[in-house]
Amino acid sequence: MDDIDRRIIAALQEDGRLSNVDLAERVGLSPSPCLRRVKLLEERGVITGYTARIDREAVGLSLTVFVEITVGRHSRQNAAAVEQGFAKIPGLVACHMVSGDADFLAELVVADLKTYQRILTENILTIEAVEQVRSNFSLRPIRIAQPLALP
């Protein structure tokens, strides 16, 4: 990946709706080579898709919960079972396997506390390998879904 690729990625992270002509102008290329580079970045899996950023509260999702999840016994089977269980959790927008006190850190975005309580009891606590759950409620966002700072 060279400097032009980095500029293409940076521009698309800021505005994924840029036309190829506008993108080419921003990065200092003509449209045809710019399009070839974008297609190559997509084929290589560097660019994995294009999305819209949505205001969570504007669509009625006013509660963000960070959930620390600890499993009982560490094994590949338990990890796989937990991951399969996570795939079924409504409102799950991000999840990471982490080091530290918890094994997983999940971010849920839901309408309200009652909705989170239902998800906790019906989806998270029903995963057999889950031993402990700790919920942290966001008081207000500071930064959400910022562009990646490329080296």
C-alpha cells in the first residue's frame, strides 16, 4: 500500500459517497487509475464495504451498554459457543475477545434499560459457557466510529 492508497482510504473514510471523479481529484489521480486502485483495495479486502453513520438517538436507540463477559472454562468449544451466542444478540454492534478480567467485551445499542434487561436474560445469560456478566452504561459518547489513523 502506497501513499496514494492511504489517501484514497482516508478520503473514503471521511466520505464514502464521494464520486470517483471527486475522489480522483482529492488524491491527485485521473479517474481511471483511481477507480482501478479502489477496485484493487476492495478485492484485497482492505475496503470491506460502505456504510452510513446513523445518529443512534434519532432512531430511538438511546442506551449504549458495554458488557464484560467472563466464561467458566476456557476451551475452544466454549469460545465457539459464546461466539455463536453473540451472533444472535439483537443490538450487538461490536464485540472483542479481550485480555484482563473479562474474556469478551461487547457493545450493545438498544432503546432503553428494559430492552437491555430482556437481551441480558434471554440472550446473554442463556449462553451456557457464560459465568459472569458486568454491564457498564454509557453516560454520553465522546467519540464514536472515527476513521482509522493509517500509518
